[in-house]
Amino acid sequence: IGGFDERLVSNEDYDLCARIRAQGGRIWQSERLQVIHLGNPKSVRGFMRRLAWHGKGIVRPDGSVAWSPMSVATVLNLGALVLGVSVGVRLLSAHRVIAGLAVLLLGAVALPAVFVVARMWQRRHWITFLPSVALMQLTFLARAKGLAQRLLEVRAAARSATT
């Protein structure tokens, strides 16, 4: 399958596993394997920068999108957020304050909340809910920012290659 794709910005491991599965191979997890990630960000800004970098990995070198569960969730969350803000603002401007605020809140927390609950259920590990939902929303937003940046970079490179 050619090993890791060096042209990718990030998410090389996901890409490699997807290609192994596409060729009929199987991926398994060893509970005995231990990995230590060194140098994790110590600030919110560093955390956001790292997640934006991961978001860049959603876009392949040819400009297509690598649809993983996390990239799908990132795009769906962005859509829910935009829809929630647009409908919420319309309701607020029509003096329907409670309905407008409810829709704004729903658009901002619906998908992150579902994602947090699913992760807790999957891992059978219960965590503090509200801070986790806020952190998940930051994760989605940072990844969306990276995705948008990478799309712009790939399109700019394609334009300069044709001129």
C-alpha cells in the first residue's frame, strides 16, 4: 500500500489504515502497546493551533476531503452552528427571545454534546459534562479552521500551477 503518504499535512495514520482496509486488510488494537505523546500544548492557544493543524489533514493533496468520523462531525457541527446562529438571530430579531436563545444554544451544543456522550459510552469513562462539551466545540471549531485554511492553500496552489 506504499506506507505513509508524505504529502499529507496530518492524519497520516488514519489514511494508512483506510488504505489497508480498502485492500481487504484488517486493523486491530493491542492493549499491550503503549504510546507516549511528548510535547502536548500547555495553553488554550497551543491546543487550538494543534487542532487546526489536524483539521488541515482532512484535506488531501488533491483538494478532496478525507471523510473520517471526525471530519464528518467537524463539518456537521459547523453546519449546525451556522444554522443555529442564523435561525436564532432571526427569532431574536422577531422579539422571540426565549426561542431565539434556545435555538442559538442548541446549535452551539447539540453535536458536541452527542459526541461527548458517545465517547463516554464507548470508553465507559464518565467525565464532567459541560466543560467537555465546551472543549469539544473548541475542537470542532479549530479543526474547521484548519480545514478551511488547507482548502484555500490547495486552491491557491492549483491556481498558481495553471498560470
